Amino acid sequence: MLNQAKTILEQTFGYRQFRPLQQEIIANVLKKNDTLVIMPTGGGKSLCYQIPALIFGGMTLVVSPLISLMKDQVEQLVALGVDAVFLNSSLSFEDYQRNVARIRRNKIKLLYLAPESLLSGKILTLLSSLKIDCITIDEAHCISEWGHDFRPEYRRLITVRGKFPEAVCIALTATATPRVQEDIKANLKLDNSNQFIASFNRENLFLQIVPKDNPLLQTIEFLAQRPKQSGIIYCFSRRQVDELTDALAEEGFSVKPYHAGMTDRERKRSQELFIKDDVQIIVATIAFGMGINKPNVRFVIHFDLPKNIESYYQQIGRAGRDGLPAHCLLLFSYGDIQKIKYFIDQKEEKEQRIAQMHLSALVSFAETIVCRRKPLLNYFGERYTIDNCRMCDNCLAGKKPLQNITIAAQKFLSCVVRTGELFGAHHIIDVLRGSQGQKVLKFQHQNLSTYGIGKEFSKRQWLHLSRQFIQNGFLEQDTKTGSLRISEKAKSVLQSGEKVFGHLVEEKADFRKTPKSEQEYDHSLFDLLRKKRKEMADSANLPPYVIFPDKALIEISVYYPQSEENFLQIYGVGRAKFSKYGGEFLTLIREYCEANRIAEVGRHQRKSLKNRTKTGQKPRHTVIGEMFNTGISIRKITANFNIKETTVLDNLYKFIQDGRSLNRADEFKSLSSLSPTQQTEVLLNFTKLGVEYLKPVFDEMDGQISYDELRILRLFYLSG
Ligand code: ADP
Ligand code: ZN
């Protein structure tokens, strides 16, 4: 049966391999063992019950808490050619009856229902005459009062199980807290041997936290770097959502708000525009996200501090479900901590203690100078032991060699002493940087000898330094007030000049790149494919990602498949999808390739390309050289990377210097605008004077031939 599972994975879903644990879970369900699955968002939970559902003879029931989630899942399954339906109040009478009729005729493999529907007499009667092989409880944390979305009807699901003795039960959730997990197990009577917990590390999320100094400007700068991407911005309050939405709209961004103060209709509308790629950015309070499955959310910004690590994790989890890199930016300010503290103070005493603990865990996560994945995963009881994740701000900064930061340490520590060990890092930095701020003047700190002696570093740099001083044990921080005191250890720095080493971050946070740079691909083809996909999606009234995921379009833009066989190799392209949508795409790809004289990249080549991109970033000149060798014109490469032709030529030369060869000398010849005689003369001069430097040849020809021409002919000479 496992072979069958693999075949379905490939032919129906169009995926090549199982993700971690999927295969084990599927095997367990097929053995009809009740199973609990705990996997982060984007981990691939759905396949764990969808594949068994296609293998079982009878039907699989899927209990799901939200209509939007059901709709999304069913749309995706239908696009894959799977017989799936839902029954809920959003259907018209006719559609409802039609679905019921198909269920009666045993035509349906997966039936999605809200818990209350499954508990209703009408549905139970409908199902009583049918063979039910599996009951799936999606978003199973709704069972627990300790979870964030408790749904009382979920608790009663246990009563339904007895009515379907042949059915295996699989419960799935992305909730990482042990308490909720225990609750689910107890409620559904699941035992530990049938529990599968995946790692909560989401490798493709880049985690960045920067001090919030001008949040609107910071946000605009961030967004401006990502013109075509979808993302979510989370704010603390409704008012903030509205203000930010307006401000961003004024700047010309495609943006809509989402919060509890809007009507259901308005909210639904925002959500739908976002899902259909009609709007790129949603500014939301935490209310947004649970009902969406959009896989290509490329960034999540926390404009304000989230309540605790759990909600932070849950919210960033909405980014990058498709496995492609996504950027999670948190703007961190001490003012926000005060806001949250204020809310905590309103709570009862017992709750206060817990909330405070959560908050301080969040603050130390924000302030850490080690890999952010360490405290984050540690919070969920997981140990992260890799030294450099390459996907957080600290790891990227840490890649640089340690610097001598003794003088900075002396300045900072002595300023802490001079101000009486009563203040937090922000105030110390204000004094060091010579601020005229009220607080500085009020305490007359402008008269201190340490006033204004630290202007060489930005606030961001000082903050990062101060965190290192804390982590290195030179400073102790009062957990209540945030004020800093120097430690015994600091005295040797101040008195005997002990050296301190650490990292200095860039003056300004760099929002530009989301590391683990994406695969290089043909952007013009990608844009065409995206347009086509949008047209098709609109006419079918579906979200674009249901037609093909972004990752599929990217793969197409790397490998240019022009035959059915090769198209079927593309990520996420199964048989049914191919026959529904493949034709139109193939036509587009063929026309594009013909117009640009591009050849298909074969399977074998693809494999080697793939492996290399996996093991790390290939240098750009290698990528460019390889692209050239697959038949892509220089003009295309220039457009693709958005660089000058000269740069492409230089990159190709570098490629040759690496000992590799270029296989299309004639392309260079056709680029040259020199007469054949001139060309011959240049080539002779290369033989005479060598190719390493162009100047001798340039001089030899009395400056009559431009350097660009020489670059072109040098490549011709070397690849000939
Ligand atoms: P979850 O429910 O855990 O958040 P999903 O089931 O929605 O995650 O899966 C996230 C994305 O990953 C979906 O687009 C899904 O189709 C894709 N996916 C799942 N399993 C695989 C796999 N084995 N290979 C490639 N993609 C997969
Ligand atoms: Zn890291």
C-alpha cells in the first residue's frame, strides 16, 4: 500500500518525495491506527489524510472548523482531480442537494464538514448507510480549552466515533504547546505510540528583529524592495491598522485592512482579494490568518510587538507555506513592551504571572544575540543545535569575524556607572550619542563626561552592542525596570583594560535581501506565466495558487519544459492538473522559447542544477555561464538579472577563468558590430598580446575599438 501512496504522491499531487514523517504517518493510518499529527504550518499535514483517503475503499470525513478552510481544501483537491466536496451553510440549496446525491452514490472520497454538522442527526443518517474508513479531525487544538481557538463542539466529536467502528481517526494540529497536545490525546483517547511530532523549525523563514525607530518609514522601505510580493503586516490595534493602511495606500501600495471592527462582509472581501492576488498586502490585527491557506505569503511584518512567542510563531507561520524563502520582520520597541505590560496589569493575579513570563520570554528572544532559532524552538521544547542557521539576522551578522569592541564597551559601561546604574540601554545610548531629549536634560546628563562620546555608532549598533555586554556578563539587567548595573566582571574592562570582542552590526538594518537567495530563473517568462495563471484563475473563480503554485512557475522558468513528459516533472503538476491546465501553459512556453531561441533544459541537466542549488548558493558567474550554455541569449540574461550587458560579459569571462567553457561562440560573433577585417585584427592581437588585459590590445588598435567590443571578441576568442 505504501507503493500506492508514493504513486498517488507523484501522479495526483505532482510531488517527488514525502516530507519528513508523512510516509510514517500515512503507513500508520493505513494500518488503521488512530493517529495524532503535530506539525508546523506548511509542514504538509493535509497529505497525511488525503493520500490514505484515496487508498481506502470507503469515504473519509474531514472535520474542519472554518468554511474558508474547507472551501480552500476542496478547491485544491478538485483541481487535482480528486472527488471531494463539503457540506455547509455557504452552499446554495441546489449545490447542497447535488453534493448529497454524489455522496449517496458513493462518488465521494473526501467529505469536509464543520463539527456541528457532523453531530447533526440529518448528516448522521446520511452517513449511516455508507462505508466510512477515516475520520479526520483537522485543527484538532480546537478541542482544547487551553488552545487559542477552543470550539466546544469539537469536544463532542468523541461521541461520533462510536457510530463508525470501522473508521480510523487522525487528528492534526500545528499547536506546539504540550498542554494542548495532552488535551487532544486525552479527549480522543489517543496513545503516545501513535503520535507523530515534527520539528517546528521552519527553515525557509528568515527571522529579523530591528529596533523600531520610524516604523512607517521602515515598513515603506521594506515594501519598496518587494514590489510583486504578498505579505501580511500585523498591528496591535484596529486604529493602527486603519492608519497604516491609509498611509501605505497613499504611498501607492496595494493594501487592504482586516480587523474585528469591520463587518463580516468587508473582512471577507479583504481576505478574498488577498487570496486571489488582487491585493498584495493585508494590514491586520491578530484576527487575520486562521482561515487562510495562501501558500505564497512572502513576508510577515510585526509592526507592533506580538503578545508572546506563541502568537509570534503562529503569525510568522503564515509566511512561506510553499517552502520558498519568506521574510519575517519584527519592529521591536520598549514602548510596545510597556503597552503589553499595561494590558497584563489589568488581568487577574494568577494570569498576570503567566502573561509576564510569556512576555519576558519574548523579550529575551528579541534581545538574543545567538541564533534566533535557539530560543524560539527552545520555547517549544525543542533543541536547535546547528551553529549557523543562515536564516536569521544574528547568524548573518555572526558570520563576520569578531572585532575588538573594547573601547565601545568601556564607553558604555562607564556611562552606566556615571548615570548611577539606574537606567536602561536606551537612555544610556541617548547619553552616549549626545541626545537633547527631555529625559537626558531632566537628569542633567548632558553634563556628564560620557555625554556625546559615542556618536560613531548608530542607535541600532549601540543596542546590539549593549545586548552583547549583557550576554557576556558585563551588565546585569533588572527584569522589572530594565535598568542596567555593571557586574564584577565589568571592572576588569573598566580598570585593567581587559579586551572585549564581539560583533558590530551595520549602521542600518538591511531589509533588502531575504537570504538563501531564490533560485535564478527567467523573470520575464515567470511574469507571463503568472499573468496567464491569473486569467485562468479568474475565469474559474479560483485563487491562482490552486491552478499552479508559484514554485511550479519558477521551475518552469528554469527548465522551459515543452513536452508533456517534461511538464509532468514540474513541482505540483499531477496528471489531472496537467490535463486541465497544462495545454495552455505549454503553448505559452513553446511560443516564448521559440521567440527567444531558448531550448528546453533536459532532465539530466536539471538534476545537476538542482543538486547544486541545494548545497548552497552558486556564484552568479556560474549561474550566468550555465544559463548561457543552455541556449539562453545574452540579451535575455541581461534582462533576467537586470544588469548591464558588460556585466554579463564579465561574468562569462569569469566563468571561463574558472576553467569552464562556453559552447556558443557564434553568439559572440553575432553581437559584435565590427567588420570581419577588424575582427580578425583584434583576434590576432589577442594571440600576440594575450587576453588577460584588454588595455594593450586597446592601445595597439589606437583606441579605435571600444572595450565592450574587446570583451565580446575576447569571449569569442576563448570559446572558439
Ligand atoms: P499544513 O496543513 O501542515 O499547514 P499543507 O498540507 O497545507 O500544510 O502543505 C503545505 C504545502 O506543502 C502545500 O502547498 C502542499 O501541497 C505542499 N506539500 C505537502 N507535502 C508535500 C510534499 N511531500 N512535497 C512537496 N510539497 C508538499
Ligand atoms: Zn540563526
